[in-house]
Amino acid sequence: MAENIKHDQNQIVFGRNPVLEVIENSSVQVNKIWIAENFNDQHLKKTIISFAKEKKIPFMFVPDNKLKNLTSNQKHQGIVLSISPVEYKSVGEIIENTLQKHDLKIVLIANEIEDNHNLGAIIRTFAGAGGKGIILTGKSNVGINATTIKTSAGALFRTEFARVTNCVNVLNQLKESGFWIVGTDIGTESKSIYETDFPDMLAILVGNEHEGLGKHVKNNCDFLVKIPINEMVESLNVSVAFGIILFEILRQNKYFKAIS
């Protein structure tokens, strides 16, 4: 069985879309709210203050420099939340929920992703396709932080996560539950996504931005796929490649009805 990795630090959410996602659609616990003194979106300000009062959450109006310090000078758009850590479920829970509760029978495995912007973009794409279950694997995986949340534009709060170290153990657990494992790899042994018939129940495995999938991980995939691109370009960004592959799978299996 895969081992769960726990996260024990509060996390920061900033930016208007992520904050709205927390307020309107998320079950995460909000601990504190900071609003810029010059915040000029009166409708959003009213929404945030009403939310804070209803939930009895401390909120305060602060100078812009305070928000810059909280977000390490990132684009906070005048609003910052402190939330309790995003809950990591077990791999078994991700599998069970995907099979029993979700329309899209696809699991995303993000292995050794090292850039939070890439991870956030991948999560946003997956959520946009109706995907729910995401498993973060590998010792170097960046996991979820404020940048991941911001880059996902809040879509992260519409998904659920497991986080484990050993990717191969996860692949075996998914296979035992009936999922086919498709690895994304630019190697010569990979088949074009446009020449591949994708089964309905899939776990899509994306690898490290620089090294891709390791040999041992690739050997445990049921099949490998790639996107045919111009030979002048070595590879695509991992989040871009994932989006192309995912939506080709959706097109083939007529999954668009699940997200319409």
C-alpha cells in the first residue's frame, strides 16, 4: 500500500478567482482574511466581509506592503486568505471516489513535478475536463502551496488529492482496481496519441519537467503515448502536453457530456 504524506502548515490563498473559489465552493477551513486598504471591488469586498462575519473569521484591512510580505511579492490582487492545509486522502479513497462518485473515470498521477506553476496549470486543466482524483508521487514533487493554488485559478478546490512517495506502488494499486496506466513520454517506444485507442478507465501519468518518466516507472505503464510535434522543437511544456493528451482522450471516449 502507498504511504500518505501529511502536510501540517497553514497555506495562503490569494487572487480574486482563487479566493472566490474558496468562499463559494470549498470546504476548507479559512483562518484569517487580509484585505487591502485600497481594495476597490465593492461587490467582492461585501461578499468577503459577509462570509467572514457568517463564519466568524477574523478579517482586517491592511496596507499593500503587508499583502506583498504575505505573498512574497506575488500578484495578490488585494485579497489574501490563510487556510488550513488541503486535505490529502489515501490512494484507496481517490480510486473509490473516482469509481463510485465521479463521472470521469480518469485519475491523474503527477510524478516528480518540480514547478508549482506547472502543477497548478495541470490541475486547472484536469479540473476543467471534469477530473477529480489527483495523486502526487515522488520525493521531489512540489506538492500544493500558494503558487499552485493561484496558478490553478482556484480549480484546485474542485479536486481531491493523495500524496505518496512510491509511484510504482500507486500504479499497481490502480491496476488492481481496473485502471489502465498510460504514461506520457517522448521516447521512440511511445505511440502517437492519434494512433492510440484509449480505454475508458485510465490513469494518466505525467513525469518530471526535465527527466520525464524514469525507466522503472515506464516499465510499469500499460502503454506509452506522445504528441507528434515538429522536429525543430524537442518537447512541449508538461502542462501543455497533458492538456492535449487529456482532451484527445475525452474526444475519443465522448466524455464531453460529463463536463457540458
